[in-house]
Amino acid sequence: MSLTTVGQTVEYIFEVLEKSGMYLTDFSRITGISRVALYRWRKGNPIADKLRLNLAYQAAYRLEKACRLGLLPLHNKYKKVERIKLLRKIVADMASKIVK
């Protein structure tokens, strides 16, 4: 991770979620990290699993790329299942995109 502290990393993740218009529940489903864990991180509780933090950071980084490309936030109304599929595809596609 490029950020220097765990606190900065968590702050970055939640800033990107806000900017992308993504629900915390959707982020939880995409990353496989429980909503409870994400809410605890937001409150500043200690993070026991650095691997999950790195996973969340990588997903947030890709979401930020999608925002810069204008793919997010999603302006259309999608049903939950469709929205999750679309968000997973966007996150996967952003892995190979280079955005300045």
C-alpha cells in the first residue's frame, strides 16, 4: 500500500466509497469483507487482518480509477443483483487500466 498509516488507508477507502457513490453493503459483497468489519474500521477499531485491509485498498484504488474515467457513480437505477455484477466487472476491468 502506498499510504503510510492504517488510518490513512482506511480514510482513503471511505473517501473513495463516498466519491463513487457505492453503498457499504455493495463494497462488502465485492470484497468479501463483512459489513461489521468495515463499520468497525470506520469507527477506528483496530484492524487485525492486514490482508483484508490490502484487499479493500486495492478495490478502492480501482473504484477511484473508474471515477476518474467517469464510470462511477452509477446514475441509473439498477437492481441489487445487477448492480453487484456491474460493480464487480468495473473493479476487475480497472486492474489493467492505467489512468493518470
